[in-house]
Amino acid sequence: MNNKTNKKEFKHFIDQVILRRIVKFFYPEYKRPRYGYVTHAKILKQYFFMQKVIGINRKIPWPVDFRTKIYGWEHIKKGIICDPGDSPGCYINAYGGLILGDNVEIAANTVLVTTNHDKYDQRKTYGEKGIIIGSNVWIGANCTILPGTIIGNEVTIGAGCVVSGNIPDKSTVTRADNSIKIKPKTKNYQWDIYKEKLT
């Protein structure tokens, strides 16, 4: 029993002391709970080689999946517990400005577009409307968030939704036949993220 305990404590020490510092060096904007999320070893295993060695999304200072593409990452302002592009297959055009609050999760194959193309000259963009997303927001897989969208706090967006305009706080958004449905939530968000000890 002591051997198992000692091995567990040693692995915990390596992860929290050594690997955590490596993660912070290569990903200075990675701010996730130190406990109960994923280990720092897993973050390095999942993202480091393709992003920092091969160089796909290398300059971005938070973990980004190699199957995701982010344009204009310098125009992204994000909070804690939020790493846009860490899910596979996302496309993010942030040139028009992208603001994300705290605890924002974006699932696989989701598209966020902050600008439009000129319909009379597709080489040009216009209407840099940007996107603003509040805190404690979940965006499901295969969603599209269009330019000018403002999503409030404590919003859950179901898979496959195309979202534009304003989504009020404490809402659930689901896909309908030719549109989306917005329903108010009946409870407050339960996880107090500000009590967490972050990496």
C-alpha cells in the first residue's frame, strides 16, 4: 500500500511542480483548475508536439488542437478557464475582435466568424462586427457563431445551432427546424470558478 501511495504522491509532485511550470512557460495564458480538470502531463501530451514542435498554431499562448485553425489570435481577449480552439476541428476568424469571458467551452467543429466577405469582391472583408461571449458559456459541437453576435452569461448552446444577434443571460439555445429556440434557465450556475486554484 505504501509503494502505491508513494508512486501516486511522486506522480502528483511531478505534475504539479515540474510539468505545471513547463505548461506555464509554453502556454502563459493557460489558466485552468490545478485539480479536477486534466493533468499537466495530459495537456503536454495532447498539444505540445503538434503545436510547439511541428508549429501548427505555434504562436498562440494557450493550447490549441492541431486540427483547429485560428486567424487573428491577437484580436482575441479571453478570461480564465477558456482556451478557444482546444477542441478539434474549430475554425475561428478573430480579425473583427473576439471577446470571451471566464469559463467558456467551445466544442468540436464549431465556427466563430467575426467579419464578412464583400459580396461584390470576395477578396475583401467588411463589417468587422466582432463577437462577444459572456462567462460560464458552453457552445456545443458543430455550431456557427456569426459576426455581431453577443452571447450573455450562463448560456448553453446546443449542438448544430447557427447563432446571430443577442442571446440573453441564463438561456438555453437549441436547434429548431429552420431557426433556433431560446429558453430561459430556471437555476443559477452552480460552479463558483473563482474559488479554484489555477495553473
